[in-house]
Amino acid sequence: MPLQAAVNQPGYVGTSGQTTTPIRGTLYVEPSANAQRSIGSSSALDTAAGTGARKVRIRYFSLDLLALKEEVVTLNGVTPVNTVATDICFIQNMTVEDVGSGGGNAGTISLFVGLAGAGGTVGTIAVGDNQTNWCHHYVANGYTAYVTAIQGGGKGPSSGSITIRKTPIVTPAQAELTIAPQMRVPAGGSNTFVYAIVPLAVAGPSRITLYVQQDAVSGANTWYAGFSLYEN
């Protein structure tokens, strides 16, 4: 199901310097090959009958980026559970689908590179978030995404700029390019760009990512951002 009629992709990130940073609430290391993965938690409460997260839905593309796929995995606490799918590559997002009385994931949920927690980490869900807050979106091969709005705000002493970029997922690799003017965000404020008349068109196969660069060399800020799009 590669066509997504409407998508609102939120995210956040904490920064303390002037490095251009992808707006992702947690780690994401983009894979370069299909594989069978595994998923587990740092808490024993995230299990089939636990008070935390019980099931997690992984939405992903294989390396060919032809179709958006998904798998729901029942967690087993700190013991990683292997996926059934063997063709998991690019992760669109992960969401907690079933919870106990705690209402959310009690531990950090990690998607691992290989089986049984081996090979390092692809991506994580922060404690209590119930979802990956990653401001990125993969556009399927043969489809075009139309970005209709970008929103962003900062909490902290520094102003900054939010940038939207496109990365073609092709061989040989192509450069990541900025596809719209930077959106300025005042210290402690917010801003929105709306592309109502001419949406930003991004052809697949590609990845759209929001970045932030704050102005102050030091000082902790948290940036909250997102974008809206549709595909056809």
C-alpha cells in the first residue's frame, strides 16, 4: 500500500550547538539492505500481558521502495522477538498498538539490525512516546509526495532555522538537497509555512527529512516540528 492519502509527520529533537540536526526524537540508522530484524524493550513490563507496551507495528519499505508494508510484533520484555518478515529495510515509523494499564511503553523499544538483538540498533521509541517521532517520510517508487505544510517551534533560549530536504534513494547515490527556503523560528516561538497553492512535489524513490540548525553556539533547546503531505 504505497499510496498514503494524508500524512502528518511529527517529531522533536534536543540540541545544544549549531550543528544541522535531523528532527528525530530518537535514534534512526538507515539500513542499506533487506533483513529479518528483531525488536525488544529495556523494560520487562513491555510484554504480552504486561502493564506497558504489548504490541508494536513496524511500517517499512523493502530496498526497492515499491510498497509500504507492515508487521505487528508482540513484545517479550527485554528478550528481543524476531520479525517474520525478512525484507525489512527503510523504516517509515513504529507505533505501539496495544498497551496495559500503564498506557504506554515502559522502556525504550529498540528495533535491532539482526536476529535476537544482534548487530546494533536501527531505531528506537523513547519511553512513554508510543511512537517514533521522526520527521522523515519515504516516498515509494512510482509515486509523488506533495508537502502542503511545515510547522516548527522551539523551547529554549535560541532562535533557529528548519529546513526540508530530499534524498533520492537510488544507485549510484545522489546528494541530499534542500527543496524549500529555510523557515525561521524565533526563540521560544513557532512558525508555519503553508504550500496551499503549489505544494512541494517530491518524486519517489526518495526520503523527505526535516532538519534544524539553531543560532546559539550553546544553550539547550528542544525543537518540535512536523510536515503534512499527501501522495499519488
